[in-house]
Amino acid sequence: MEYETPLKYGHSKENYYEGVVVEVNDCAIAIDVKGRLGYIKVPMRMTISDSEWKVGQTVGFHMSFIEQLGPEINEKYVSNIQTRERRAEEIKSNYHEEVNK
């Protein structure tokens, strides 16, 4: 199946990886990838399972390399991240002020 892609390096080879489930909630599972390759959190709707997800289960998946699509920065995303961090800091500060009264 051929389709248009913005990737410069075409359809790179998918590699097989394994990991261990370290977190399960209603929305996602989190996996520690074996081989000290990091941590990934995946929405439940992107998973396949014949049984209920549980911490400690081994998983396998295919993944290729992530390719940067260009040097441009999405300023809206950056602004939203900064706003969220600022709000979290304000809430934290207000909480500490209330506790220390």
C-alpha cells in the first residue's frame, strides 16, 4: 500500500522491541522498554490484548525511528506548555502558603 508521507527517509524498517508494563489506568498503559531504551506511555485505544492489562506483563511491539519533520517550532504548543507549568507553580505556591498559615 503506497501513501503520501512527509518523511524524507521513506518507510524505515520497523524494529521489534519488548518491554514490561509498569503502570495501568483507564486511559493508558506505561511500559519500560527492555535494553535501557526508555519509557513509553500508550493510550489504551492503541493496544491489543486478549486479557486485562496488569503491571509486570511483558509486551512486544514494532516501532521505527522518529523523524523530525522540520526546524519550525509550533509556538502554540510552547505557549500552552508554559501556561500549564506556570499554573502548576501558582497552585503549588498557593498550597504552600495555605499550609504555612
